[in-house]
Amino acid sequence: MKTICDLSGAEFLRHCNKVRYAVQDVLNNTKVMEIRKRMPTFTGKETEAEQKALIDAQGVKNFSDMLDRLLDENPEETYKLLRAFVVTDEGEKEPDGWDLLSIATKLMKDRRVIDFLSSLLELGQTNTEG
């Protein structure tokens, strides 16, 4: 079993395109990025340090809510995305949950993968119409 990071040439590009579509599907079907935009409510009386603490706490809550949305409410969509990063040879068994978790952890530690996914998000938010 390989990951997209182990590929090169045309095979790598084909799998990048699969990942692109899987990311698009996850974002469109789960609306997970809307959670990321949630901000805390301020009274206007907070100090700068209190505002920072509220923003930090909201960030932790947002991340938890995003994981709930992806892993609990929409596991099928998330599985399709994770599966797009895995390459199995003909006849090779389908990755089990631990395989996927291990692969996901490995990929999330790879700066190239993070940069690629970030660029997909940026491209998806770019208005290309004149």
C-alpha cells in the first residue's frame, strides 16, 4: 500500500486530480469550512488579552466541531477523501481503519501535503469570473 507521496509522473498527477475532486466533494457536502469562520461574541469590554483568549478558545471549539462534522456526521465523505490519498495494487486488500489513520497522520505531517491542500482551498475560493 502506498500513498500519493510515493508516486511520480503521470500517476502522481492523476491521483492529485482524484484528491482535488475528493476535497471539493468534502467541502461542498459537509460545509465544514463554515465552522472555521465562527468567531466569539465580544461585549466590547474585553482587554486585548481577553479577546485573544476568547479567539483561542473559539479556535479550539471550531476544530472540535469540524472533526465532529467530518468524522461523526459525514464519515463516508471523509473516508472518500482519505481513500483518495491511498494507492493499492491490484489484488491488495482495502486499507482498514488503522491503515487509514496511520496514513492520514503521516500525510498531515508532510508539509508538501498541507501546502497542496491549502492551495486547493485557496483556488476553490478564487473568483475566476471577470
